[in-house]
Amino acid sequence: MSKPIKHIAIAGAGLVGSLLAIYLRKRGYKVTVLERRPDMRKNTLLAGRSINLALSNRGIRALEEVGLADAIRKITIPMHGRIMHDILGNLTFQPYGKQGEFINSVSRSSLNVVLMDAAEAAGASLHFNQRVMQVDAEKTSITIASPLNEISEYTFDLIIGADGAFSMVRQSLQTYDRFDFSQSYINHGYKELHIPASAAGEFQLEKNALHIWPRQSYMMIALPNTDGSFTCTLFFPFEGNPSFETLLPDEAVRKFFSSTFPDATRLMPSLCDDFVSNPTASLVTMKCYPWVRNKILLIGDAAHAVVPFYGQGMNAGFEDCRILNSLLDTYTNNWDYVLPAFQKQRKPDADAIAQLALDNFVEMRDLVADADFLLRKKIEARLHALYPDKWIPLYSMVTFQDNIRYSEAYTISRSQAKIMNEVMSSPGIQDQWESLDFKTIAESLQR
């Protein structure tokens, strides 16, 4: 039997690292959190890289387990569906699920502050400006550089890398034999923009929705903030025409936005300044395996970074924490069993949500304004309303059904797609869809 786990180090005080610290403290472990950045509660962070987050059922379930769901709800805004803006400013609303189902817009930094405060209140020790240099999986040690570049090595019983997509813990594991790693960038980047509240402090767009301006090869989205503003994100090619490469930061920016996103541009007085000052960031899918070596574990984006188009990156990381905690219950805190069980269970789900997120980018930018696509969604919504146990739309499985694994949802969705392709090929479907044999369609799906 290996040495008992008493003192755990977590690299990263971000969303997943802070939540995991709370879970582990509740189980009685001594927890030390090492964060590369300054304490965001004491330092003003640079704007431009936030991408407001969409908190949904999987994430909320984890927050409920640690007693934080009610506190977090106070800083969220429900979004009951997405509103598509065409180039003429016409709006189309598409609900996310059934009546009463919604996702929640939340500021990454505001959420992180709540989680860090709760981690400290639970007894975790948080240390900032501590840059991970390397991890030694044989000694379970971590080497840290201070702001003065003083190098120190510390030994723990267990080290967990929750230090994001470009994890230094993972980079250390990559030096070991038989460690698989891949990263893939899409040819689009993103830039954060801003729609302020009105002079009266009110929302200038419908606040309980995620707004999308789909333009086929690119798109812009907007999520509401509690102060009445919207955080906008432009997802745009790096190269080509138009692209970040060709859209030079001068009057051409406003001209392009005025012709492409006219209704939004009228609400963006700081557009040109934001376009110049906010960085252009890339979007990466990162996969690796194994997530465990000896007493080193990768979790969250350090193990499985995904692009943001399904709004599940944070939710998947929070679900990691919940699953890890449940395995600690199952194996009565025996980490020798917990660690391999965790990676075996979660790896297929991580791969599935990575693919679903990439697929959803195409849907959001190309299809949400397409008549056939909207009809397809309408038929699926009717199937779900009539036979809720037999047919659950993919978005609902991923976002609202936290008892369905990502990998299971992905497999079911492939079968649903085949069935719906046949349905949509029926002659005159646009005019006759309401007379479809919905029962037969629903029963043709074998889960």
C-alpha cells in the first residue's frame, strides 16, 4: 500500500483549481494552491480575454455539492435561448430547451473571486506569483519560481495540475515515456468587444438571451453582464479576406462593422478603441493521455482544453471535480484506485465534448439562420415534447441532462442525425412536417 495522501498541492487557482480545493478541504485534506498570476482580488486584470462563461447544469450540480450554487446565482443572468441577428437587424429567437431550461451568463473573474474566497474560507492555502517550473513524478515534487526568480522545490503527497491549457504540470509529464499529446488550433481567433449599458443603466439588447450575429465564415456573440452591459466576442479568421490580417485598425474597422453587424455597431461607441487595445487570441483543442503518473494528476483544461462553442469548458472542468469527489466516496479515499478510475472514466467524455464543441462552431456561424436547420430543430423539439424519454435533442443532453455522459450524448446524436437526415429528405417536408409520424420517428432511436 502506498503512502497515505494528506497534503495535496494544486497548480492553478483558476475556476477548476479553486473549486477542487473546496472539495478536497471538505474531505479533510491539507490543500496548498500555487498560482502563477497575481491575486486578481487585489490587482486589476487586463481586459480583453475574458469570454463570458455559460454556466449550465453540469457546473451548477458541482457548485451545489459544495454549497455555492445560491451565491453564484446572484452574479449570473439566465439566458433562455439564442437570438440571431441577420444583416438587416431582423431577430430570430431559438429557445435552448423546454420551458424553464436556461443557461447562465457569468463573468469569469467574478466567478473566480467567489471560488477563491470560498477555498480560503474552507481552509485552503493560496499562494500567488508562484510560477511552476517543473514537476517530478518520481519524487512528487514541484519546483516553483518566485517573482524575484528564486527557485524552490516542495514535496507533497499528491500534485494536481489545474493550470490550464498551457499547463506546466502537463509539460513536465510530456518528458516521460509514452505520453500522448496533441494540440490543434482552428484558423479563427477571437477579440473581445463591448456594448455598454444605456445612459439610464439599462440593457440595450434583450438581456435573457445569448445574441449571435452569424455570418457564415465568422460570427459575433454577446452575453449579458449584471451591470447592464454586454461582453461581445468576435470570432474571425486570422488570414483571408476579411480577417484580422486584412481588417486594419482604422476607419476600416467601423466601416466593416457598420455593414456587417449594423444593429450592434450602433451600440458600440468604443468599438475602434476596443478593437485596437484588446488582444487577438487563439482557440485551441488540446488532448493528452495519460492524465496520471504516480501521484501526479491532470484535471480541467490541463487535461482536455476545448474551444468555447458549446459553452462546456468550465462545466466539464467542474464536472471533473464532482466525478473525482464521487470516486473518492466510492473507493473510500484510496487514491491508488481513484486516479486510474478517474482518467478511465473521463477521457472518453473529454474527447466527446472536444468534438462537439468544434461541430457547434459550424452550427453557430453557418446554420442558425438557415431555414432547413431551424425546421430540423423545430421537429426535434416536437419529438422531445411528445416523447421526452425517447428523444432528447443533443443540446439538451449536453447542457441540461447532467446524468448523461458527454460520450453517451455524442453517440446518441450520431444516430439522431441519421434519422433526421431521412426525415428532412422527405418531399414537401417544409409544408407537411406537422403531420409526421412522430411516434415512429422517436421509437426508431435505439439508445
